[in-house]
Amino acid sequence: MTIRTSYGATSWPATASIAPTPQTVAARAAADTALDQIAYSRGKFAVEVAGLEPLIVPAWAEVPRVIEDCRG
């Protein structure tokens, strides 16, 4: 999986799961600096997984709030 922000691209190891529903899972430590890049990206960030359409996400205030809650 690749995360693209206004700071650049970061590759994250991810696994595919099909049970109970298809999903892609990537776990990161709460202190990972790539989370800050997502939180402070200008405008949007993208999540790209080979074989799937890219997911373009607006960098709204909810994203840094969730990251801060995880760091709690």
C-alpha cells in the first residue's frame, strides 16, 4: 500500500483479508511520522493498493483528531 501526501509517498506493508468482508489492512505505530504527514497534508491524501482504484481522501480536521486520540 502506498500513502501519498503533499510531503511525498510512503510505502506501508499491508495484507489482504476476505473474511468476513474483503479488506486491506495496514497497522502502524501511533508515533509513526507518516501519520503526521497525512494529518498535515494540504488538501487531500491518497491511499493506493495494487489492483484497486486509488482512494482520494480530503485532509479534513477529523483525520488529525483521530491520530491524536490514538496517541492519547
